Amino acid sequence: MRLAGRFLCAALGLSCIAAAHAQGYPARPIRVLVGFTPGGTTDVVARVIAQKMSDGLRQSVVIDNRPGAGANIAAELAAKAPPDGYTILCVNPGLAISATLYARLGYDALRDLAPVARIADSSHLLVVHPSLPARSIRELIALAKARPGQLNFSSSGVGNADHFAGELFNSMAGIRVVHVPYKGGAQAAQDTVTGQVSMYFSGILVGLPLAKAGKVRALAVATATRSPLAPGMPTIAEAGLPGYEMTLWNAIFAPAATPKEIIARLNTEILKSLQARDVRERLAGLGAAPGGGSPEDLGAYFKGEVEKFGRIVRSLGLRIE
């Protein structure tokens, strides 16, 4: 009984300490880890939200770019950081993909990271070379079924979101379009323009100008809803593949043991920031819609993403050592 009482007192003491820290939070600058080089979409989205959060929190919110290993360097740093709210992580679907794609990671995203808030959603745009005799998703699927293994799609690399957008398309449509990985999105797009590859799940900001210039043919967006940048462009789901959805989301996570009061404070400030007109305008310029929701909402969504990508990893036998 005495031992149990000591444990109870210790637990209550830790709870009180955490609450006290939360009340004075933040007392110093907050670091946002980003697993990509400056200038990419995830980096720019992180900077947009960090700048506005600084105003609400009355503390600097600074970006710390730690690229490499499919953004897993930044994720592991965040997972092992002190759970005090002063180190957080801005991620994209790569975090969910890595959870089952990599044989060995120094962290477990579901166990070691706590969801805070979804901050932005943008879309892939499925584009094909103009010579391909397919002007719709239904026609593309029919063509791929008639020519199994003869069509191909480019990506910015094995395990990246555009790669999995193509593999999800293959899986749901029951087709076999061959994956051709590149070392970056620029070459993946260029070889679609020249006809070296048949199709590409491009970021919408890259693919839309190419389509308007007639260099590629845009068929549909990959998100569940239409993009504000191309409201006349159908989604893949409504154009012939019901249930297809591949969203390029960005979200904030924190170390798993971060006090709930701090998680709630960060969530509140992020949601307030997303309501600001200048933030919404900057996100729109990136082809992104503001996110939102509770930490619990993000947690449930993220778990579903891990399961979705895990099925693809297992079906293809993909594994990165």
C-alpha cells in the first residue's frame, strides 16, 4: 500500500510539474524540424505557419531544415527530442510511407510522435504525354488493361508520395503501369514532357502550367475533392476510379510524451493561424487548402494513412534497408 501510495504521489507530482510547464509555455523559441531542403512545398508551408504562430505565441518559431533519408533524419530527431513543446516536426505523407517501407528506423511514428494539427492539403495532378490515346481516367485504365506492362509512370524516387500515388492507382484499377523512379521531380516531369514515360503524378503547381502550355495532358487531380487551382478538373475518384484518394498533406507532430496542455496550445495557435487571410492566400498560391481539426482527428487520419501505404508496401514487396 505504501509503495502504491508513493507511485501515486510521484505520478501526481509529475502531472503537476507538466501542468506548471504548460502554463508558462512557451518561455523560449520553438524549433520546427523539416526533413527537406529550403524551398520545397513542405518547407514553405512550415515557414508560412511558423511566422503566424510566432505572433500568437509571442515567441520565435524557427525552421530547422534537416534533409536526408526520406525525411527520417528530422523525424527521428523529433521523436527523441525532449517532450517539452520546444521541438516540433512538420511532415508530409512520407512519414506514413516510411513507417512500413523502411526495414529499420530509429523511431516508431505511431508510438514516438504525437499528432498536433493538420495544416495544409494539396494535390497531385495526373498528367500524360499528349501522344497517349487517353483523354480520361476511364480511357487510361482501359488502355493500361489492353497493354499490360507497356505503359509507365515517372516519380521523384522510390518511396516518395508521387511513387505511391501511382502504385495506389495500379492497385485500385487492377492494372500494371511500370514505375520509373528518378532522383527528383524536375527530371520526372521533363521525361513525361518528352514522352520518355507515359504519365506522372505531378505536384499541381508543376503539372498545371505544363498542361496549359500543351506539353502534357492533364486528366484529373488525386485528392478526394477538386482543387481550387483547377475547379474544372475532375478528381480521379469521380472520373472513373471510385474511392481513390491521395492527398499531399502537411501536418505538425511533437514528441510523444509532450503534455496534453502544450499539444492543445499548439493546436489552438495553428488553427488560429490558418484562419488568417494572409496565411490562406499564401497557401492558395501553393495550390494548398488550409487544414484543421483536433490532434485526435490527425491521429486517426495518420493511422489510416500508415495502413493504406502499408498495404501497398506489402503487395509490392518493397523494403528499404
